[in-house]
Amino acid sequence: MLELQGLTRRFGAVTAVDAVTLSVPAGQMVGVIGRSGAGKSTLLRMINRLTDPTEGRVLQHGRDVTALRGAELRRWRTDCAMIFQQFNLVPRLDVLTNVLVGRLNHLPGWRALLRLWPEADRAVALSALDQFDMARLAAQSAGSLSGGQQQRVAIARALVQEPSIILADEPVASLDPRNARLVMDALQDINRRYGITVLVNIHSLDLARAYCGRLVGLAAGGLVFDGPPEALTDAAARQLYGLEAAEAVGTAAPRVPVIA
């Protein structure tokens, strides 16, 4: 169980996240929705501890994540993997090496420093790539891939960390509709196949409704909706998104098979 207790983050006079209290049972796929600037990214970054809260706590199975330091904090970031909008891959490195970076915290210090990957870790990385139809591109430089392919590599990198939670921060924001579907298919497959908890910030309400069994809506940093997709009416969504409603609410494109 992941618990947020009164989680708050202020930047000077601006409150980005305002006293959010939330419980997420293990194995859920949760869509965090809301307009740009609602506090979605800050919320996920506080869970992963990339940003420290001003007030409140993050608990995982009763353990206070906000109190972790040093090696314990590094282990938490391994267990709570992040996927970013801009992929955060090393373009000049090949795809396989980018995925293997997710294994660094599983290696002895000297191996991690020299990046001497055991064959077992290479097999794990190739298996993760194969799940997303990317294994045949393992030797190709990451920078030569399309945006959708790079994001699937980033998801494979997160998967090989062997996390219990994956936080995806606007993972489809820079992708066309077809590639957005491929990436959301990959996240949903991880959630269903391995029971990994997935929290995904997503601006498209259409995609959130199609893929997430629970939606959490933020407005001005505060929690204003928490429930199943069918409970969020179009009228409520327009109230949540304000002037961005026309962009966020639309008709979902059909799913497409995973091909290169």
C-alpha cells in the first residue's frame, strides 16, 4: 500500500501540491489527470523523492519514505521507478546498454562503476526489450529511434529495476496518437502481467479512461476527484480541465498492434 498523507509542496508563495491525501493499493493502475500546472508532475516527483515535500509524508507498507537518506533512498528509487516525458536515455549508447542502466543498483559497486554487465543481466534486459518488440534494435543507438520506440526502451529500463511501483510522468505527451497507444499498452501490460503499481500522469482524459481503472484529478494542487473512469462525467471533466477541456476531452483512437 502506497499512502500519501497531507502531501504538500510550496515553491516560495506558490503551492504546487496542496495537502494531498491518497491511498493506492498494490497492483492498481492510476491515472493522475488535470490541466497543465495542476501539480501532477510535482506529486510524482515527491513520491520518488526527486522533490522533497514541504509538509506531509509518503508511506510504503507503513515505512516513511520521506525520512529515507543515502543507500536506503537509492534503494527506494530502484523500487519506485520513474519514466519521464523526454525519455532520459543516453542517445549515443546502444539500446541494450540504456536498458542495462536500470540494473546498476543490483550490481556490486565495482561492477556498477565499470559497467561490467553479467550475462544474466543482459538476458534480463533483452527479455524486457522483447516484451515491447524492441529486442531486434538492441544494438542500435538510442538516439536513432523514434519517440515511441525510445519511450518503450525507457519502460524496459524501468522494468529491469524490478520495481514494485512505476511512476510515469507524462510519458505520451510528445508522441503522436499511434505511439501514445503503444506506450500505454506497454504500461498496462506491465501492470497486468507483473502486478506492478502504475501511477501515470496523463493530460489526455481519453487515454486515462481507456487504460486506468482509477482516476485521480488535481486542480490548483488539490485533490478534487478520486474514482473510477465512469464516475467522471464530461461535465465534471470540463470543470476539472477548465480552458483546456477541448484538448483533454476527445474521442480515443483505436488501439493498434505493436509493430516497429
